[in-house]
Amino acid sequence: MRIVFTDCNVIDVEEGCRVMPDCDIYVEDGKIAKICPHGMVPQGWKVEDMKGAYAAPGLVNMHVHLFGTGAPSKILAGGKAQTAVLKFVHTPLGKAVLGLLVQSAAKNQLYSGVTTLRAVGDFCNSDIALKRKTARGKGSARGLKMLVSGPAITVTGGHGAGTFAVYADDPKELEKLVDVNVGAGADFIKICVTGGVMDAKRRGEPGELKMSAEQVKAVCDRAHAHGKIVAAHVESRQGVEVAALNGVDTIEHGALMSGEAVKAMKARKGAFVTTYSPALPYCKLSPEITKLNEDSTYNSQIVLEGMRDSSRQAYAEGIAVGMGTDSSCPFCTQYDFWREVVYFHKVGGFTPEQALSVATIGNAKILGLGGVTGSLKEGKCADIVFTDRNPVDDLTALGEIRTVVASGRVIRNPKIKRNAMIKEELDQIMREL
């Protein structure tokens, strides 16, 4: 298909987010053929008059789970209800329901402007199956680019063990789990080095170390031998040291690094990925609303400060910094990546231009896709979001997207069913920032 989006204000995220006014964007066979000043359109091109809309690159969400909606639930804390759900998921009917759920989640990501995502832990290889489907141009999420890990890998009692993570303790057995994921079609390996907020046993210890240096090294060495990078759930200084010094490529969530860890991450060209979207609501909202206990609320503040400080440290040290939502966690919907961009600016202390750049070309480069997507350049995939307001002036404009283009697929006036309670609570947090 040959289509031209006329009368656009194009945002160049690789040049300080400067705005190029009055442009036409020519798209052919899913790629940007030309960006030029607004003018006469040659015959043979379908014209889409954007009437002065702002064109930004499609957003890139670095940290997603597709198996949930973000609605708070006590099931997430464990117990009999969780056991029953996990048992159902592994039945034929349960797998079918799971497939519909992850497809709906991916569609919502896409319709909210996310044209590329990285899924960091699933059930029953459901993300891998969805990626194959969308790559064939099938389903409601077609056009969406996906990088998937399959189930995360951890140790007995580790974060996510028995839910979205498989586990073993012997390094040789951990290596086998890597082989299984790679054989199933994983693009990268996700491990859980520390515990998390919801499974912390004590106040003040949200990132209890679960995996030893030997175990982390075994997984990383095996993954690297397959040509795959390793992303790690880490929420403490001790966990950061173990991850950074034993081969992890991207540290998710994060905490401050020692000088030695900084050197290791720089040498590996690694990255830190912030996820403010769960941490901020857990800190700001009462346990009655989040359905978490008071210790989790306290620990969330520690995690929030850790990822804020470590992202600033990483950026100052020349280490790449990315962002993701941790969708499926309570109050982390599949359609609110725009909020993460705002949090990155207001909580993380980065400029709006830096936030938008990280959410697009920065994240794309971390994924190794900087030559494919992440900015609006001739020859790149046609991954574009159109907004009526300039997101550089006000990042909340990304929450009001008029049109999404994903690999050339045009989605006009994308409609998403939003959870009214979650929206009300998150809007109040946004007003207080």
C-alpha cells in the first residue's frame, strides 16, 4: 500500500526532539519512503490529511507482562485462589483463555501507541505464540513488533517461581532452562535475581537476593552462547552487584551501583530499565485500594527511590537508560505507557525531550532495533503516532493519540476500554506530581 500522511509536524527524536513543521510522510510497503515539505502529492498515493497533527515515532515499551489487565487483586499475593488460577491456566481451556487475554493486552498496547514491546515473562509460552501470530499478520495486534522471553527463569523461592517463572537451583539445570526457552523461540532470557515488592518477607527488604553469583553466571554464559542477551529483575544494591558482575545485560527496576558494577555494565554496553508505573501507585495509594499490605507500600518507596537514583547514576555514567510499564502489575494497565513517559520526566528528573527520546529511539537502540524503528527516518518501519497536541510541550498528549501506524498498518481513532477506577486514581497521582 502507498499512503501519504500530509500536513504533519514531524518530531525528530534524534535531534533534540525538534519539530519540523508542514511535512508529508510517504509510506510504502510498511516503510517510510520519504519525508518532505508539504506539497502536491503524485498520482498513485492515497492521501491521509492529518490537519496539522504532530507525528512522533511509535512508542517502545521495554518491560511488559501480557497476562493481566492491571486490575488490583488479592490473587497476586498467592493463596488458594492463585493456586486454582494456575491450575486452570495449564488446562487446554485455560491456555485458550490465556491466548485471548494476551492478544487483547497486546492490542491495547498497540492501540495506545506502543508499536514495539518487550515481554519479560509469560505462562505456557503464550507470548511466543502471539508473536508468531502477529508476525504472520494475523490477529488484532498485527503490526506490533514483539521481543519475547517466554517464562522467566529463577531459583526455588525466587520472584515469580511457579507463576510466570520456571526455576531450578543447580547451575546445570538452569542452563537447561535457558536451552528450553531458546528452543521454544525466546528472543532473550529473563531472570529474577532478587525478590520483589509483593513477595518480600520483611519491611525494608524488597530486593532480597535469591540467585547466587554462580547461578546468574551460569544463565548468562549459556544465554550469551546462544547469542541472546539477559534481562534481570533486580530491586536491591546487592542484587545489582550480582547481576552486573556476572553477565546481565539489562537491569530491570534497579538500585545504585558500585564503581565496579558501573565498569561492568559499561563494558557490556548494558542498560537500566525503569518501571515507575507500579512503584508510584503502591507508594501513593492506600493498601485498601492496591490490595497490598503495608509492608509492600513501605518497600515500594525503597524500590522507587532505587530506580530513580540508579537511572540518574547510569545516565551520568553514559550507560543507556530505558523505560517500561511492568504491565499486569496492580495499577499497571496495558494502555498507559504514556504515564510512564511522564513519570520518567517528573519523578526521574529528565527533561520532556529526554523522556520522549528514551521512550522511542533510546528503547529501540537498547533492543538492537535502532536501525529499524524508534525514529521517523526514510527507510525505517512506518511506526508512527499522531497527536493533536505537541507531546514535547506536554507529554500527556501521548495519552490522546489520534492515529497509530504500526509497520504500515493504519489504526484511526483507536478505541480502548479503560478501567474507570484505575484511571481516577492514576489521574489524581498525576495531578499531584
